[in-house]
Amino acid sequence: MAEETREVRGRLPKDLKIAFEIACARLELTQTAALEEAIRDWLKKKESPTGGK
């Protein structure tokens, strides 16, 4: 059975969005996969004992 998914939306500065698109294309990675990785990394950092400090 496929994992249930939900949509996440947000706004970024234009230059950051373009850089993200280019990096994903160069790495042959979907933007969804890259965002999932980034969010998981961010959560680990924020949930660490030091709170990302």
C-alpha cells in the first residue's frame, strides 16, 4: 500500500526557488524528494537536545 501524502505550500524568494529547481535537475532528484529530505533534516536538527543551537 502506498504511503498517504499531504501537500505542503509556501513562498520563497525567486532566486532561492530557481536555485532549488536547478539543483534538483542537476541531481536528477524530484523537488518532492528534495523537500522531504530537507524537512526531515530540519526536524532532526530542531528536535536535537540543543534545539539546533
